Amino acid sequence: SFIETKGIDVLLEAIMNAPKDMVFHFAGKGRLQEKIEEAKEQGNNIVIEGFLDETSLNKVLEKMDILVCPSVWAEPFGRVIIDGYKSCLPVIATNCGGMPELIDDGVTGRIISPNDSDAILKAIENIRNMPITIPQMQAMRKKLEIFSLEQQGKAFVEVFSEAISSYVKEND
């Protein structure tokens, strides 16, 4: 979503200072779309993809080199990070909420402080100059396995089973 809590303003600031050969794709929609369009009109390399279904998102991600998630609020889970790993994309994300749990800093991506456009650019430069390695791909695959729907389902069943078991014991 193109909203303030997603760090759109911080990313746009980074884009203003980015080398002109970098192209930034925005997927989604929201109240900050006009601001993104203005930044594009100022000569920045911005492509606005609009709202994408899962298939279209995967096609866009397959063309990318890096995924940036500059959220400034405590997102509980950045699903797009997992989507990025499917395309072997290193991820730059802030240390807000649950996102750091999805990233092995220095391996599957970089964890940065929120509200820091310079950190975004430094992380992009660092990642863009290094080819993806087999250990990185293996680490991404491991994250995909850990956070797969099947594993998440098993974890939920375990939690609910323990809760039910505790409830039954307390009420016997």
C-alpha cells in the first residue's frame, strides 16, 4: 500500500539521491500514489505497477534485483519478503516489527533503521555490486520452508492444541 507507514516518503527521498541508472518499481495503490507520480515526473526512474495479483507480482519480482521494504511501523509479517525470496531477491527491510525475523542480515538481505534514506541507498549499493551466491539462495530457501503455509499451519495447530490441553487440565 502506498501509505505513510510503509516508508514511502523515506524511499522517495532515497530515490531522489539514487544514481539515475537505478529503476524503482512500486507495486500497490494508496493515498501516496500522487506523490510517487510527482517523483516520477521529476525525472526519477520510477515505474508504477499498480495493484498486482499474486501471479503478476511474481512476474514483476522475477525482473527485479533487490526488494526494498522501508516500513516505519512494526509490521507483524512482511509477506512480500517471502514472495521476494521465491525469486531469489535479497531484501532490504527496516528493523520494525516481525520483518527482521524474515531476514538473515548480510545473507538474505540487509536490516536497516527506519526513516533513514541514506541507509537504504548504502544497502542497495552494497547488494547491487555483489552477485547472488549459492549460500544466499540456500538461506532464502530455508526461510521459504520455515515460513511456508504448511509449516505455519502446523505451528498454529500446535499452539491451539497446547491451549486446548491447558484449558482441559485447568477445568477438570
